[in-house]
Amino acid sequence: MATEYDVVILGGGTGGYVAAIRASQLGKKVAIVEKGKLGGTCLHKGCIPSKALLRSAEVFATAKKGEEFGVIAKEVALDFTKVQERKAKIVEQLHKGVQHLMKQGKIDVYEGLGRILGPSIFSPMPGTISVEMNNGEENQMLIPKNVVIATGSRPRTLPGLDIDGEFVLSSDEALELTELPNSIIIVGGGVIGIEWASMMSDFGVEVTVLEYADRIIPTEDREISKEMQRIMKKKGVKIVTNAKVLPETLEKGNGVTIKAEHKGEQKSFTAEKILVSVGRQANIEGIGIENTEIQIDRGFIVTNENYQTKESHMYAIGDVIGGLQLAHVASHEGITAVEHIAGEKTHPVDPTLVSKCIYSNPEAASVGLTEDEAKEKGYKVKTGKFLFKAIGKALVYGESDGFVKLVVDEETDDLLGVHMIGPHVTDMISEAGLAKVLDATPWEIAHTIHPHPTLSEAIGEAALAVEGRAIHS
């Protein structure tokens, strides 16, 4: 038996379920096909569980230095089982929330693997979805007017450095650890790698980061990278940049040993476990792409600005199309796609307006161009920078490392980028994001009265610093 829909969405992750809700709001008959759990990677294997662990690590690290706040505890101990239980409870609560939203929106959910069929008895165009149901029931046939592919991504690894779940882990396996290792090597010093380095270090694990580039978090502003490396080293994290890991040298036994080329010679690194954090790859296999005219470029689905593929009735959003592989970006791409399907005016995602966050301790966040990117694009730039150590609220928190930096077009005074590292900057970055959307100038930011004492005062001071007028520096 076949069921007709206006929109069928392959994948119930953040991009998929948000797209489904918006399509339902627009009066469409909608179905989601999800082979795992609603909420996808972000809820079950990414954003939420990792941030729950990061929060526990932060609390543990803070408790150990309680004397600085006049709080004397005879013994501070970590119960990692309870840490994992708290993580699971948060995930389950949010999972139930997503399930409720599907019922509220009258969105049909098919639990199984969906495959796109070519032209068939069901439709002269490719796009019919055959769902292999998880419960073993016969395949369900869904006939949509439009398809949205939102199948997400999975951790990438290096050839020869295979994930075994015991010695060599991806972030998926690391999230399910039942006990902490004494030491860990993290291959990759990007966003995910640094979050795990921060977490493990705060939990008391000996951490080594091996990064191929000349600096950690290389997509961030160079000054942010430098400050993050300084603080990570202060926390005890060993960071080796310009390190080319040699997977063929991996030895397992009593822990793991691996070699990396560094400064013209091979160096050995040993730990109990290795965490591979070298990016993510799109989930495009096994979903019937070959039965369509959809184009693939470097492992990602090609779309236009409204997320249409070469098959105009089929759209793709989120990690499967590459670009900024962020949950909040996937959500907005999903909204844009279904609004285009409904004939609404669309607002495609502008990457320069997207806030990016790193939830390490300290946090980092950014929006817009880095200083180097702005110069490469031909801008003549001026910058304003203000340190948290001059902010009263940061001293009250006991977290005064870091700064806020503005990158500005010297000729037009346009705000090109904002970069932060320090306490709670992942919450503060939204002010900068709004400033970018509204095309605010440093003058306008500086003349927004920031309450005192707050961490946000650093944004106003950095804006003043663009013209050398910061008050407290």
C-alpha cells in the first residue's frame, strides 16, 4: 500500500524535524523517515550529550579550585557513572520533546531505512520512498510531491586508523565510555577535538592533541587559536601542531602507540586510547541517490541557494550538503527548503551571518570574517580588542582569560567579524550575530548601553577600542 504526502523528509535530525514542523505549519502533509531515533546525531551523538559531559567536567574542575572562592570541601571526587546517567537523562527528556512535537504537528514518523526509487509504477519521476521498517513489517511506500534529504553525517577517520571501539574511538564511542582512561591522544585539533581535549583534561585525563595544521582550531581567527592554545597548555594539555599522524605505525596492546612526523622526524606518542577527530562525512550511501539525477561533489550533495538538487522536486539540507556542518544551520536550511516548496519568500543562509561556537573551557565563538580572511578579500581592516581581565564580572566568576575582538572595514566602518574567547561567550555571540544582521557599526555597538557588571561589557569596550576609545584599558 502506498501513501501520498506533500513532503517526505529522509532523516529526523535537527534539520529534518525542524523542516517537518515548518512544513506542517504551512499546511503540508508531512512524513519523516528515520532509521535511528528522532533528534539524530545532534541530540543523541553530538551537540547535547557532549555538552552535558563538558558541563560536568567544568563543574568538577571548578569544584577542585573551590578554595579560591572561599569554599572548602574536604574531598572532591568524580562519579563518572552519574555523569553518564545525567547525560542520558537530558537526552531522553529532549527526545520525548521531539516526539511530542511530531504528534502535535500531525507528522507521520516511519522508523526505518528510506531509499529513493527511480521512475516506477508509483510515479513517473524518481522520488518514491521505499521504507524498510525497523520492526520487520513489509516495506512502506511513500509517494511525495517533494523530498527533503536530511540524512546527516558521521565521523570521518584516516585510512588505516580504523575505529575499533576499544583502543581507537570516534566521538560516537567516546560518548559511551563507562570509565575514563588515564590518558588519551586526540588526532585532530579542530572544534570537536578541542572540546574533547578540554573535557578530558578537566576530568583529570592526560591529554595529547596532534594537529596537522600549524595551529589548533585553524578555521578561527589566528589570535583566538593562539589564546586557546595558551590556555589549553596552562590546563596541562600537550599540543603538537604540524603533526602528520602515520596510521600505519599504530600499535595496540597495553594501550596504544602511534607515530607522527613533526619537524622532519618521527615521534612516538603513547596513551590508553586514541580519539580520532578529523571531520565528518555525509551519509549519502544506501539511500538511492543513484536512482536520481542528483549530483555529488567531493562527497556532498550539490544544491542551489534554495537547497534544490538537480531533481527540482528533491531538496537536501544539513551536513549532507557540506558547508557549515552545524545544527542551527541545518535547521535554517530546512526552513528555507520547505518555504521554497510552499512558494514562500525565502531567506537562504548567509555563512557570514552564522554564529559558530566552541564549547570548551574556555569557550570560543565567532561570526563573520577572521582578520586574515578579511585581508585576503581585499579589505583594509582595523580591529578593536578588549581583555576579560578588565571586566568585573569575569573576575567575580574567576574566569578572566580571553578577549573580544572586532574586525572592521576601515573605509566603510562596516562590521566584518567578531571573535571571542572566554567565559560564556557562546551565549554572548548572539549580540554580535544580530549586529551583523542589522549591519551595525562599532559606534552603534559601543553606544548600546551594556549593563554593569556583565560579561557583555567586553563587547561594548571592544567596539570602543576600534577607535582607541576603550574606557577600561
